[in-house]
Amino acid sequence: MQLLQSPAMRPLYLSCFSSSRYLATITFSSSSNLLPKSILPTFRTNRGFNSTPSRSRLSIRNCSSISAKPSSELRRQKGSSDSSEPDDKKLRALRQLFSKPAIGIDAYVIPSQDAHQSEFIAECYMRRGFISGFTGSAGTAVVTKDKAALWTDGRYFLQAEKQLNSSWILMRAGNLGVPTASEWLNDVLAPGAKVAIDPVSNFVSNFDALNWLQQFLFSFDAAEELKDDIAKKNHELVYLYDVNLVDEIWKYSRPDPPNAPIRVHELKYAGVDVASKLSSLRSQLAGAGCSAIVVSMLDEIAWLLNLRGGDVPHSPVMYAYLVVTMDDAKLFVDSSKVTPEVLIHLKNAGVELRPYGSILSEIESLALKGTELWLDPSSINAAIVNTYKAAGEKHLEGLRTKGNGKSQNRDVSNGSSGQSWGPARVYRASPISLAKAVKNASELEGMRNAHLRDAAALAQFWTWLEDEIHEGAKLTEVDVSDKLLEFRKKQDGFIDTSFDTISGSGANGAIIHYTPEPGNCSIVDPKKLFLLDSGAQYIDGTTDITRTVHFGEPTAHEKECFTRVLQGHIALDEAVFPGTTVGFVLDAFARSFLWKIGLDYRHGTGHGVGAALNVHEGPQSISFRHGNTTPLQKGMIVSNEPGYYEDHAFGIRIENLLHVKEANTPYRFGGISYLAFEKLTFVPIQNKMVEVSLLSDAEIDWLNDYHSQVWEKVSPLVEGSASQWLWDNTRPLVRQ
């Protein structure tokens, strides 16, 4: 599944060069040296887990209590609350609220994110989707008194064209001449207008938990950037303190907040105990001159505490905040989600429970104590930062009253030094992000094992699908997606899909993040290309794989495009590079074969993947955009997924997951180590789609060696017709 490095991944399209938190370091860090070192090397690892994949050693708990629903059912649920009112009626109702005395605004910005800046969010927080009808995971809606515009990236251009009605202007972010949201607001609004965003300001005690969940949708840096940009035309950024305007329209049809139970992620899969992780984190805090950190990214909390949840579809995380000081750790979460097992787990790790809605009270308390707080402004919402600032001013005023005279309140971008007479904010990228990205031996072992079981499910699925198509069955794209889920459910340790399956026949394959809907999707056409991008969450690992096939005879043009995508895939897979290399340097490896004939694709080539966590994670990426200066490191996992998409005709993508490993090179120029990739995905690539004349002998050898590995690793896990299919589809490719 492709994650594009794009402004669309942030709450606002403020700058055409802004980057997703997953794909770039924070904007004020000019060098990767400013990033904290990984805390992983100091962790105590679990050595009892064998690192060699073997079927006989797969000891996976059957997660029978967890029930993944087919895409068709989930999508019916998603659509149920949105279909009650036409989009035009929703816009009229929203605009009527603009003129209310307590509001009085000229424009309203509606982001995709929840209060934790998550890419994938619970249904009750899908406000942008509700108001616009556009269901892609990335985008920003802006509504004025007479206009409505939606920004999204190249993955979603075709989808947005289909889903937006004539009331909306589609802004194709990244295209030449397309303004950012702030530029557009400066152009269409009269000087001195008021632009509103969701509540981000003053702390109010005794929040009702549900109301609190509805707030704080903007990260601190996104809100500040928007404020600065629109100030150029004397516009004012207005914080709506007590109301979210979309929620006012959504009202009782809005889905309930998630309440899934939390589970312990066992040490044999996590590899490092919570106490060791917290100890290493505290060492990093001390090194930065901080005494506490606020963690708001859901996957960081889950990884640090060896917990998993079910609040967000496809992502095993729970809605929570975590505050870690030098002496204690507090998890802010709905206690009804905490099982007795989890409670014992947290107690043993020295982690206290607090109500989810009391986080701002804790922030205020920290500031009043003069705590130096580590904040990642790209992920921490503005409410937390503003609460800390306000309480810090109270603290300083108290010191002044006592006649101290030396009080100061400091913002530090890359660390802090010297005497602090008041609370300081240290703005740095979260140290947990990089530590989580560098997998330990147990996490890698789990990923390898999960991918082999997933490959067995896919072999069974492709056997079934090809048989059905050849027998003339009329299958919809949703039928295919749901059947794949059935095969995956049979695998040990299966929990959920890792994202909505992208099942696209013909022209729908050109919609990069196409989501087939029941009653509004295509029949799988045996005469057209079929693109299937899917993944799964297992108890020990996360998968993400794309294959493009043809059930009949592909055209010469389709074969050439496919082969050039394959050549780019091979080139990246075989890359050997210095250990200081950042992802954008490698991106051209995957594109160069398409470039030779004037073709390209509108997304990045690779994203990070979590270990039994989010299918998209950072900070690493492989993308054409150069904003991400995080070098690839040994232990990271990235996707390799070049593609080509011909609008309204077909789409092609080939995706495997790769583990970054140390390369065995005869030399080490500059005294640094060199890196290479190890494949994690083992599913055949359709030989029929390959134009052999375009391949070099070395490329043919790569494909044949890959298929030999697929057979060797996966054949022991399948039998019968699936075994025969696997044999047939891993035969060597030869020149005629």
C-alpha cells in the first residue's frame, strides 16, 4: 500500500514542500545529526526466540476472540451515517453556523486527522469524509461562505473526481499551479477575514471524555504555520473553543467512539521488555536536558508499552496519551478498555493509569512544577502545547512575584542547556519513532514468519481466483476482496487486514488507492489487468503486498509497462548503498526504467512498516521528495512498490516488503558500513506479464532466483491445488 510523501499527509496543505510526519524529519531540523540516536541498542533483548524461519517453530496463538469483518460489511457501515443527507445540504448547514454570534467566521478548515495526527482513524472522527463525501485517507477540506475546496494527493485524484459533487473544487496538490490551502484562502477571502479551526486552546477542567475526544485536531506546527501564512493578508486564525462545526451537523448519526479491549503484546514478539524501553527513553530525556515527554502518536505508545488495541480499523492501536518523567509513567486511556492482564502488565512496568480526558490537567501540573518537556510539534496537538504555555506563564509569574527576577520561558529546537528558571519546551522529533523503526531480532523473526503464512494464504487465494475466472464466474471486486479475507482468517495468528484491500479491475486499477464499494464496483474482467494491493495484521507481524495480473492475454503496451515497473523493482531490491543514505537517493533506482520512455508514477516508492503495528510508519521512506533526511538503517523495514497508472485504462504496481540489512562489501569507503535489502515477501510475480526481450540476463536471473525462493519457503505450507499453482507460477523464465 502506497504512502505518498505529500502535504496531503499533514493536517493542512500549507506548503507545497511540507512533508508527512511519516516521511520527513521535523522542518526545523536541518541535519539528521539533530535526530536522537536510536534507543534500541541499549535495550535488553529476548534471546530465546530463534531467528531462522521454520514451519515447525511457528508457535502462534489463535486469536479467535478477534473477528475481522469483510470489507463489504465495513464499507456498508461507513456509508450508513454519510448517506442520510446530500453533500450540498451539509454544506448549507455548515455555512449557517458561520454567522452565529458565538462563532462569526468566514472560513472553516476540516482536516483528515484525529487528535493524535493519525493517518488511519476511527469512524467517529472521519469529519472530512462526512462533510465532503471523499473517503480517501489523506486530504484537507476548506469551506468558505460561498466556496468549498478539497486538497488531496496523486494517489486520490481519480477517486476524488468520482466522489466529490459539483459543489466542491478539487485541488490536485503537488501539480503545477495548484495553490496550497493557505494561498487559496488568501486569494478568495477579503482582507481581515476570520479562518477557524477546531478547538486548540485553553484548558477547561473536568472535560467530559466524549467531548474531549472531539477536539484538538491540529498539530502545533500546522496551526502555527497556518496562522503565519494567512496573516499575510491580515486574516485571523480563530480557535473555536467549545464546538466542532461538523459535529454539530453530524449529531446523533455520528458513530460512537471506539471501545475495543487492549491486549498485551507478548515479549516473544516484542523482543524488549517495557522497563528496558522506558529506561532507555529516560536516558535520552536526560541527554536532551528534559525531565518529561508527552507521547501522542498511537503506534509509539503501543510499541513502547508492548500493548496492542483495536480502536482504529486495520491498526492495532488504542486511543491514549502517555507521559513519561524521570520517575514515573502515566497512561491516559479509557479504563474500560484495560483488561486485568493489561493492568498487571502495566503495574509490573511501573506505569500508572489515568483517565484519557485528564491529559491537559497533567500538562498543566507539569508546567506549574517547572518541568522541561520534550514535545514533537509535528504530532503533539496544539491544545497540549498551548496548555503548557499558559500554565508555564502562571509558573513564571509566580516566580516573579517572589522577586526571583531571573525567570525565563524558553523554546529550544534541538536540545536545551544552561539554568532554567521556568518550564522550557524542547521541540524535537520523538525519539520513539526511530527506535520503533529499527526492528530487533524478535520483531524481524515475527515479520518473517507472518509473511510466510500470508504467502500461503495468497497462494490459496490466487488458485481459487484463477479457477473461478477461467470457469466464467462473474465476481465483483468486493467479492474478490472478501474471499481473500476468508483465506487469511484461516492462518494462525490472523487479527485483521492492515488496510482496506485495493481490488481494481481495468480502469479502477489506475485509481492508486481505489476502494471498491458494494453495489458500486466492477466485475473482474478477464480481458483486463487486475491490481490487488492487500495486507494483514498478524499477532507477530504486518504484511503489505501488491501483485498485478492478467487472466487472459495482455497487450504489448501493458507488458512493456509492467516489465519496466519490474525492472525498477529489481533495481531497488538489489541496491547496495552507504549507511548514511536517505530514501530519496534510492527513489530514482525504481523510476529510471520508466523515465527512459517518458513515464512515471505519482507516489513515493517505499514507506516504513511496523512490526505487528501500523502498515505505514516513519521516519524512513523512499520517495522522490527530498524533505525526509532520515537515513535508512539496519533493521528498518520498507516497501518496494514502483508502479505505473494509465488514467481510465489500467494500473500496475509490484510491491514487496524489504528488511534493511548490512551488506557484505569487500571495501568500506570512508570507514562506514554499506547496506542492502533482504526480501520478506514471497509470492510469485506473473511471468506472463513480462516482456523478456527488455530484461537483461541479470534481471532474468533475479526473477528466477526469487521464484526459487518462493517455492522453497512457501511450498511446505500449502498442498493440493495451491501447491500445483505455486509450482506452475515459480517455473524459470527463459528466453525464446
